[in-house]
Amino acid sequence: MKILVPVKRVVDYNVRITVQADGSGVQTQNVKMSMNPFDEIALEEAIRLKEKQIATEVVIVTIGGEVAQDILRTGLAMGADRAIHIVHDSEIPPLHAAKLLKVIAETEKPHLIITGKQAIDDDANQTGQMLAALLGFPQATFASHLEVVENSAVVTREVDGGHVTVKLALPAVVTTDLRLNEPRFTSLPNIMKARTKPITKYLASEMNVDLTSRLKIVKVEEPKKRKGGIKVKDVAELVDKLRNEAKVI
């Protein structure tokens, strides 16, 4: 059983995001970058399935410039067997990412694709669903629990009303939520071993995928600063302010 795990290089979640002066995007120069946290959870789950001897191979894939190799090495150090690098120097929207990943999936023929539910840089929450649609695979999103039983994946999904459990015939696509697992730390010996693991490169421009941009970022700006709150002495004053100042009741 082969598992394919798409991962994305994003600004580290501990970094305070700043907007570029011209409003064209966020500042990424001299900023710590790391693997998207939701994708890290997806990779951890794939590795655990391999440790349970359910999966036999875990392959990670990313799209980006040469600098994106750092997260592939991180993934290999975590326990992935192989890595695939789709070389593309500019940002691409979710649909283009899904189309490129579709080519890889058709080549690798994985039994299961596990990816994060969204990337923390754009919060689009689209690539996994689009990839499943393009491949014609069943899908389960926002997974908080995953089991592989024979030729099926049993997934518990987090929804607004609680939890929903679905059963998918393999091959399938699963996107992960925060509570699925806690990713492991990589040890120094594993980091050293990761240097010898193979990374296969593809040029996005040679994958016969239309990458014509149909979206344009008009402006990026920071959220407006919120005013400080006030204290009220009783419920009557609270109701009065909600009615007459906030005008929400």
C-alpha cells in the first residue's frame, strides 16, 4: 500500500506576518519557513500507518522553487521513503496545484492520498477536494481519526454539529484536521539519513498542465486594529450599549 502526501512550504506559524509596503503580498524575505502544520499532521498519520505495517511506502510531494527542498528533507527525516519536487518558482492557486498533483498521482498510483485540510498562508481549503474531483476518488475532509480496514478507509470527520464517520473505498483522498495526531520531532540521526534519500524532480512547465493564471491579487492589507474593550457595571448598561451604540439588538 502506497501513501502519497502533498506538503507545502509556508511562513512558520510562530512568525508574525507583515504585509509588504506595496500591498502585493506578505513579507517572506529573511523569514523562517516550514512545512504547513496541517500537512505535517498528514505526513505523521501516513508514517504511523507504515509503522503499523498497513502501508509499505510513504511518498511526499511539494510544489515550489529550489528552496522548497528543505521541507522535503524534513519530511524524509520524519520517516517518508521518497520525495518528489515539482519545480515551480511562482505561487500557484489551488486548482493548478491540484492539476499538478493529479499528474503525480496518476504516475505513482497511490492507494491513499493524505494532505492537510488547508495551508495556513491562504486558508483556501480547496486543493484536497479539487484533487479528489480530478482523480475521481472518494474523499473525506477534516479527518480527526483514520483507520484503514482491508480496501477501505474509515474516517471520522469534524463538523459543526459534532462528528461524522464515513467509509471510503480505496483509492481515496483524506484531508486532516488538527486533532488527528501530534507530529513527531525529528532526531539528528534521522536528519542525517534524510540527506541520502532520493528526491525526484519534475519541471511544472513540462508536465502538460495549463498554468495560465486566472486569479489576480488586488491588494493585501493587515486587519484593522481593534479598539480596547470597556467594562459595564450591570446587565442593564450592557443591553443599553448593545441596543443604542452597537445597534446589534
